[in-house]
Amino acid sequence: MATRIVFLNGQVTTVTETEDQVVEAVRRDHPNSVKLEGVDGIVMFVNWSHITSIAPHPEPPLVS
């Protein structure tokens, strides 16, 4: 499941990694930044001081 990340500056991105994978990567490399690529192709370098919220990205509703 994709993960939605909200940053202190209000920017929001979605990455394909799970919430656990994102948290593990940021913890593992702390205090260094981690390179994350959003589903939109934008690459960011982040660490805990940049992040406000990490949560699973909600699945889109099924359209009949």
C-alpha cells in the first residue's frame, strides 16, 4: 500500500513504499536524509525534522 507523507512546509507526497518501509528507512539513516521518490516522479531528500505525518494512502473508491 502506498504511503502519504506530509511535510512541515505543507507539501504532500505519496510514495509506493509502505508506511513501515518509509519509517524504517528514515530511522536507519537518521540523522542523514533519505532519498524518496514520489509516485509523481519527484525525488526528495527527507529526515524526521521535515516530516509532520506519515500514514497509509487511502485506496481510491471502486467505480462501478
